[in-house]
Amino acid sequence: MRPRHDDPLIPEDVQARDLPSAARVELKTLSKDNADWVAKHLVMAGRLIDSDPELAHLHAMSASRRAGRVGVVRETLAITAYAIGDFALALRELRTYRRISGSNDQLPLMVDSERGVGRPDRALELGRSVDRTSLPADVQVSLAIAMSGARLDQGNPDAALAELEIPQLDPNRAFAYSADLFHAYAEVLEELGRSEEAARWRERAAAAEAAFDQADVEEHETVDIIEEDLGFGEDELADDDESDVPDESDVPDHSDESDDEDESDEPDHTDDATEESAASDDDDEEGEPDDGTVPTQG
């Protein structure tokens, strides 16, 4: 397929097969040539998202022009838009992705994007619109962190701390998400003037990071799908009152309220391939839980 004049260049070594198989399956609705072209742009977006988010976004835009009805394409565009600070575009694309896929796995990013456009109240409503127990553990953690941030935006650090007091806040077990959760908890404790406790949780975050750094993880694998037996030694974690995290049944549930999500405004993408057209406007609120975490050795 001939590239458009405004498409970013794709290095010759990039192949469509470099895209994860699950994403390639979604592209089977496209013609072979178009699917390969879109796949290469998605590969480049993934490679550049951390080092050059602006260029990653251009690749995502190119993919979207050719495959506007494919969920993984709209998800990628949303993620790159968020990375460059275009939170309004990120929200529109995330809503479209959610509608196409029926998945709530990007709900935390939607909540954070609502914060980005200056709507913490709306962010909290959105976060409460889904039963958190239906979400994978890592998504629950990301959502708790985003909700805590919204509480801070409202100037309510006590409520922000409560949002983070979830079953996954366990200093004696390390998961891929533990360090982020511990850091967030430490930041709110610092905001509340509880500096000594904050320092202990930062130590725990560092211990969790070190544990995963030492784990045997392939470079191409994402940490959030790796399950390792990683324990904290007695010398790594302080034995204090805060180390006793309440059981799941004792943690307050903040997920009971419902939310009527407003209609989305989708960006106007021009499709070069005949098989693409604008995504439909009906919202699908159903999610696909998939919690595969395994406890570590204490």
C-alpha cells in the first residue's frame, strides 16, 4: 500500500508480525495489505510511546485513518493522545474503544483523562460506574490511584487516602502493580503530614521494585502479566502498625454508585481503505474481567 504524504516513515526492519498476535487477530477484518500497513504503524507507536510520544501519536493517527473501526487501533490512539497531554482526544478515543470492545480495562485512563480536562467530580462518577470486583487486580489498582488523584484535585487528602486502602495494599506481597500503589499511598501520607509513615511506604515501594528487577522477566513481556514468587525479607520492610492491611471484607467499598456516561464526540478521521467507516455511537458498558495474579511468598 502506498503511504500518504503525511504518514511517518516506517523503518524497513519493522514487520507486521512484530505486533502481538491478539492485536493482529483484530486486524483480520481488513484487507491483507491494509492490515499489514496498520500493524506496522501500531508497532512503531508501541516502540516510541516512551521515548518520542509525539511521533508515536503520528503513527497511531496513521493507523486510525486506515482502521477506524478496530478496537486496538482506537485504544492505541487514545494512549498516545494521553501521553502527549491531549486529554480531550484521549477521552473520545477511549469511549470509542470501550464501545467497540465492550472492555473496561482502560477505565483508569478514562478517569485520569477526566481529571486532565479539569473535571474531578466527573472522574469520580465515572470510576464508580463499574463494579470494581469485576476488574482485574491491576486495573483495580490503577483505578484506585486515579480516583485518589481526583480526591486530591478536590482538596480532600483524607478521602484520597481511603481510595488507596484496598486489599492490594499489602506490604508483605509483591505484584507488578505494588510499587505504584505504595508510592501513591506514600504521596498522600506526605500530603497529610504523616512523613514517617510516608517514608516507610516509599521503602516498601523500593523493595517491590527491586524484587521485580531481580525477577527473570523477558524484555518483550509486560510486568503486569508476569507472576513471580517474590517475598520481602524482614530487613527490607519495617515492622510497624501500618503493615497489617485489613482483609478485603474490612475495606470500604467505593464502587456502589452508578454513572450515566455522556455521549462521546469522536474525532473526524478520513479512512483510506474502503473497509473503514466511523465507529457507531452506542455505548457498551460491559467489561471483561481477567484477574490472574498469584500471591508471593511472605
